[in-house]
Amino acid sequence: MTSKKTLYDSVEKNWVRQNLWIPVLKKLVSEKSRVKSLEMLGETPEVWWEQVSHHNSKTAVDVTGVALDRPSKQAGRCRKVFYGRLSDLINRPVFTKTFPYDLINLDYYGGGRWFSEKFRSDKIGEIFKVISLNLKKNNSFYFLLTLETNDLIYPWYKHSTDVITQNPVFPETVKFLNSINKSERWNLWLALIGNAFEIIGYCLKKGFHCELLGSPCTYIGESTSHKSRMLVYSFHVSELEKKTSAESLYKKSLNIIKKTRFIKYAKTSGKIGTLSLG
Ligand SMILES: C[S@@+](CC[C@H](N)C(=O)[O-])C[C@H]1O[C@@H](n2cnc3c(N)ncnc32)[C@H](O)[C@@H]1O
């Protein structure tokens, strides 16, 4: 385990790749002869998906990359690369016709990018559009999402039909928040719950079932000058089975979110910890 801590390659980020992303890709590779994936590209020449695709020569993993800045060091590892903001790309037919994907990894910047006007943007619209483009053509796919707390989908969209207050599991959510002793963590928990409920609610509205594959993860991402708390989710979106009620779906999700893993690398021991209720 390396102690290197940069925006792209921290120990915590690597833990997320190994424990959240790679198992999803392994599952897809074991089920399909070709896996199509959409990925936000990083600035290291190595790519995480080759840890799976190189070991399974039978399945082709076709990656379409998206990056803000050109050229991307990972471009050569992709079938196609689109440069630009996702919010612009989703309006370009040359990009939208690449849908559907089996795996979508919206791995947004962290490390305090919100301090720069250039990187500040509300992401809910583009996230919903990407989901919508995909579920029109694919009735089962995996969706990975990494945000920083400034990207809080939930508080930015707080309104009278708030996804938490209007939710069938609002009483359970309040009970859970009241059980948390560290009151300074309430906003973080609201974000963890609210972001997931926004996405689950959007899929429900479209007639799809969106399930958390495991508990979300959170860690501190660092860049050269700033730190920010990252939130990581993994979802499976599939056709809604009539027997699943919205209430049971939210209840199940809340119970999974309550076990959010707080990932922390201890330099002294060289170990990575995954605390719950941090
Ligand atoms: C954290 S890195 C991706 C790391 C990569 N997934 C990996 O694991 O190695 C985030 C990348 O997403 C791209 N990005 C961030 N915000 C974006 C946006 N709004 N639209 C398009 N690309 C974006 C940037 O090019 C940036 O390099």
C-alpha cells in the first residue's frame, strides 16, 4: 500500500476502486462477452479497469472516456474520448448516440475544486440526463458516482417537495439523525441520504428500480492546496418489479446508507480503516 496522497491516486481512492468499482466490473465481465462503460478519465497513465479486463481476455471492455482537459493520459486506453463538460456533451448527438452503457462511472473532481469558478457546477441535471439516456436503451446497468460535499445534490435542490421530508421513510430518517451524537455530522448525513434518494426517486419516476449495491463510502480527498470530503455511491438500475413499493425501496436504502463506510488511511500503521457512524 502506497502512502502517496494526490487527487488522483490516494490510498482511499484506490480502496474505492478495489472494493467498489472492480467487483462491479468483474460481475459484468463474468456475465457478458462485451462490456460497454462510460468513464471520467483521470490524469494518470494507468487505468483501473485494466486490472479486470487484462485478466479476462474473453470479454472486451470498451471504454468511452470523458475529460475536461485534453489530451488525457488515459485516452489511448479508450475506444472513444469526448472532451468537454458533461453538461454540454449530453446535448451533442455524437455523444448521446454512444449510449447505452453497462457501467457508468461519473467520478467527479474533488480536492476543493469548488474554490475555482471554472469547476463550480450543479450536477443534478446532467446526472439525471445521463441516467435517462441510458435507461431508454438498457433496462439493467450499474451506476457509480463520486461527488464532493460541495456537489451536494440534495441541499442545492431543497424545496417544498424535498426528497427527505416528503419521503415515506422521513420518520425513520429523523430518528436516525437524532441518534447521531456528533451534530456537526448531520449535514453530511443529510447529503449522504438526500443524494441517494434523489437518484432513487428519479429512477422510480421513470419506472425503474435503483438499488444501492452496498453502503456508500466517504473519505477526505486532497489536492495540492485543498481538502474535500468525497461521497461515493454504487447503484444498480433495473426494470421495476411490481411487487417492490417505493416505501420498501427507500427503507432498504436508508438501512444501507446508515452503514456508510468512513475510509481513512492511517499513515502510522499503513492500514486503511473503514469505520461506520464516523
Ligand atoms: C477524479 S478524475 C477521474 C479519475 C479516474 N476515474 C480514475 O479512477 O483514474 C475526474 C476527471 O473527470 C473529469 N471531469 C470532472 N468534471 C467533469 C465534468 N463536469 N464534465 C466532464 N468531465 C469532468 C476531469 O477530466 C477529471 O480528470
